[in-house]
Amino acid sequence: MTQDTTDRQIPAADAYHNDIRQRFFIENSPVRGDVVRLSRSYASIIAQKAYPEAIKRLLGEMLTAASLLIGTLKVNGRLSIQLQSSDENSLLNWAMAECDHDGVIRALASWKADTEAQVQAWDNKTLAKEAFAELGAVGEGVLFINIHPEGSEAYQGIVERSHETLAECLAHYQKQSAQIPTLISLASDGLQAGGILVQLLPRRDDEEQEKVDSDLWPRLSMLTRTIKPEELTSLPATELLYRLYNEEEVVLPEAAALSFGCTCSKEKCAMAIEQIGESEALDIVEEHGGALEMDCGFCGAVYRFDAADVQEIFEE
């Protein structure tokens, strides 16, 4: 493997282990890809709520997928993956995961555990695909990819619920919408998460077409499908790529750091209070012993507004 230095550098210890996105290219070919490893950032996110095990793992896969997909875009902004159940009896209401161009990630999910039977049902589910199945049968459920470029209007892609796993649905979407053959593998063990995305980009011209090894993509596809979930969650990105493609000329730019972060603020909460209206907001303050508290589900931050704070919002 050869090393390039075109991307943002991070400390060698971090680059070798966790919380990174490692881009790679196959030399003299239209193949590109990324490997994502999440550990500390993922742990911080799932520690915010007492998630059932299956949802922990699903969120790990979603965070990995968002971190992989934003690497395929040439925009500054945010990309989020959103899952919405189409079945009112589903145990999973919705889930979302987000990554921005700086590698800041966050995620959140809502689920039902109001009865003993529902709690027991979650106790019996330990795999990400079991939480994913709560969206409904194949062909049901709703998946969205939301892209928010800085300074531009957001746009949304609807992902067909075509397969039984998130990875297969996203790979199918990439092939259908972008017309780019894509391989995606995702894994999460509830403590760490990881994944790989490999794409065969269009050839630029006939000359490049002639230079491309016609057996390359089938060969890489076969090799990529041999990855085990535990390898995605435990191996450093460089070691994973070496094990897979040690007979190829793999080029590795510097890895990009990923970290947990939140965009909540007291100012955004104040904007939400404006939507409630001054009279109703003051009534809530009184009903709750003199303070209206708004907490962030992503990071656990709590923003407190007393009557004077509420009145100040509407004076501005």
C-alpha cells in the first residue's frame, strides 16, 4: 500500500485504531472506497439513553453508514439517514443518524417499551437487523437520506426498503439512483461499529476503459464479501484493507477523524419557544414550578427558561 497526504491529518494512534474514516483508492482504476471505525464517539452517543441492545447496534450501523455516504459527496454540509416505521404496532418508532463534512456525528432513536410484553420483546432482540425489521416487511417501512448543503436548499432521497438489512438497502439505492455499482458492509457489536463502502466509478473516456482490468470489480466484490462483522468492528482500517486487497495497489490518503458532537443551543430552544407563543410558554413555566426546561435527546444538555427568560424572548 502507498500513502498519500491529501486529507486532514490526525494523530497516528487515532488513525490506526478508532473513530476514523479511511479513504482508499485502487491505483490506475476507477475504484474508490472508505472504511469507517467508531468507538469512543459511538459509545458517547448510545450512553445518552438506555437503548435496547438491538437499537444500539442499529444506531451503530446507521452512524457508520452516514459517515461512509457523506464521503461520496463533494459538498460541505450534513447527511442524515432517517428510518420511520410504517406500522403503528412496530416496537421502533423512528431512528436517525447524522454526519457532517467535519466528521461530527450524532444519532437518536425512539422506541416503544411501555408494557412488560414490549420490554420482553426488546430483551429477545440483540441484532441490528432485528431492530431494522421493526420498520415492517420488505417493501414497507420508510428510509430517507437527507442532505443539507451549507448555504443551499436541502434535498431528500427516498430509499426503497428492498432488502432485510440497512447495508443492502443503501447499496441498492446507490446503484439505482446514482448508477454506480456499490458494495456496503456494516457491523456493530454494541460497543464498536464499523463498515466499508466500495464503488466502481464511471470511466472518463475510452482510453481509461481500455486500461481498466475487466476482472477487477468482480475480484474486489468477491473479496469484499468475505469480510466478517467482527473484522469490521475490531480491525484497524489499514489492517482490514491489507487483509482484503494485499494483492492490489491500494493508495491511502490520511485518515479523517470522526467525533461525537451536537448542534443544540439555548438560542435554538428560544426559537422553539417562540413557536409556542408567549402566553402558553408562561403557562408551562407556572405549571412546572417556575421553569420551562428543554432537554436535548442527542447530548443530554438541559436548557432552563424562567418567566423572565420567556418574556425576554418575546421582547426581542
